[in-house]
Amino acid sequence: MRTTKLLALSILLSTACVDLNSGPQSTIKIPAITTQPTVQMVALGAPATFSVVATGDSLTYQWYKSAALITGATAATYTIPATVVGDAAVYQVLVTNSAASIASDTARLTVVVPVNLIGYRLIGGTASSTNQGYSSTTGDQAAVFVASGGDLTLVNATIAKSGNATTPSTGANAAVHAESGGHVVTTGGSIATDSAGATALYATQGASIEMYRGTISTTGSSAYGILAAAGGTVRVERTPIRVLSDTIARASGASTVTLLIDADTLSGALVADASSTISATLQNGAKLTGAVQGAALSIDASSSWVVRSNSALTTLTLPGGITGSSIANIVGNGFTVTYSASLPGNAALGGATYTLVGGGQLVPK
């Protein structure tokens, strides 16, 4: 389909004056467009490509967006790698040589913004999305639910959960709920909840959830950042976690939670029962404030842990953090922190007792 031209451009023909006394004259072939740019309709975040095919000598190209020059767009093809809403417009190219210029037809780009999905469920199978919204306002209904071995990959998802849980501590009211071998990987994006029991991530019954470089915020009572139960596994890396309930992560029933806290500040507790594992690594100036029960910590020399109540660690790794009988990057606030002296991971501590900054001790058990 041909459309009207935006640019007020004319084909400038070059007329050569021929000297009859001179030899044969060379002529320059003027530009002619044989294949016009075509209309594009793409999902938000997907690439869009416009191209033109033209004949003529020594051609140059310049693309325009709604009649405004696009800097650097000087090839026969113009690609937008990841579209945003503002890319929706009409596009056109000017093809030029020393003899003439010709403007292509305009081609419209439509960027389709996905509708918000409510109470999304994946029972088995595989699915993925980019820049998709998910939500639920119903109690005990997850915004995203994956089960029966389903495998869901999300990129830059916006996930919102409200509606109070019937029994807040069970995890059934989580924003992202994976069970029965379900697997969810989310990269970028955000998870926000505002209701009782609306935990951000809940993995149970052998399911697993991974989140990388996103954000988590829970503002309801008994709403944890992470809850793993009955063999569930959760891994969260480089993702700020903000919780009102004072529990960042809880693991029970032979479950595993792994946290990489990189240059961020987290406030809240890490709590694992005797059959479960929580491992948290603090690096590049990270700071954790809160109690730790049954978890393993690794704290680099630039990072710190501020203790808020008596705590019990499984293992403690402190590269560069021990000076004699004191530990510089744990602020004890007068509390006692215990560690399991018999575990190989604590060999560097030598079964000794250490003084903490601000009072308190690290003692073996």
C-alpha cells in the first residue's frame, strides 16, 4: 500500500550542457525507489525494521521520523532494536545522489502495548513474555501461577498483587506462585504487593523461581519478600527487596533461598528452619540490617551487617573482615551472634569468639 509523502521534497534532475566539440559525456543515473518501506506493527519492546530498495549511482540515505531527521540513520535499512511507546510514528527515507533526491512513501509504525493479564496461570508447557503486565486483586489468587512443570520466562514484567489472604502465612496469596515443579525466571521488571500475606515470590512442592535485576516491594502484613516451602527453591540476584513485614526471606521444609545483594541496602530478617538453607552474599558496599536465623552469610570487606536481635548463623564468610579478635563489618548493637563451629565453612573462624562493632559478640556453638 502506498501512502502520501511527508517530506516536501522534489526530485532534482540534473541537466547536462553538452559541448558539441567535446568527447562523449558520462551521465549519472538518478535515484529510483523500487521497493518502498512497509507498515510495521510490533509488540512493545520488540524490534522494528524499515528498509528501502533503490537504483541509481552512488546513493546515500537519510531516514526521518514524522519528518524529523533521525541522526545516524543513513543506511538502506533502519532498525529500532527495542521499541518503546514513543517510537510509534511514520517513517520515511530520502535517497540522494549528486543528480537528484527522492523521498520514499511513508510507513507507519504501530507499537502494541500488551493488556494487563489478571490471575495468569500456566499449568505445564512453556511460555514467555516481554514488557507484560500481570495483576490480581482477589484474595488467595496469584498474579502469576505456574504449576505441573510449567516453565515461564518473563522479561521486564510489571506484577502487582492486592487482596488479603485468608491465611496470610501460607503463601497462597503471593504475587508469583510456583508449585509442583513449576519454574519461573523473571529478569528486570518489578513486583509490588500491598495486602496481607501478599508475599512477592513463593515456591513450594519442588518448584523454583529466579529473579534477576528487578525490584520487589511488599507493604502488607505477613507479606515476605521471599517464601520457600516443601522443597521450593528461590534465587534472587541484584534485586532490591523492600518489605514492611520485616522478613526478607523465609525457608522451611527442605527449601533453599539464595540471595546476591550487590551494592544495595536491605532491611529485614532471614529465617530458615533446620532442614532448609538460606545463603546471602553481600558485596560491593551492600548492607543488611536485621536478624538472621539459620542462614549463611558471606560479607566482603566493603559490605556490612547490622544486627537487630540475637542471631544464629550456619556459616559466616568474611574475606578481609577479621582483624585479630574483632570483626569490622558486623555491627552487633550489643547482641550475640552464634555460628556452627563444626561446619567446614567456618574453619577460618577457628572456633574463636570475636568482638563486634558497637558491642556484642560472635561466638561458636
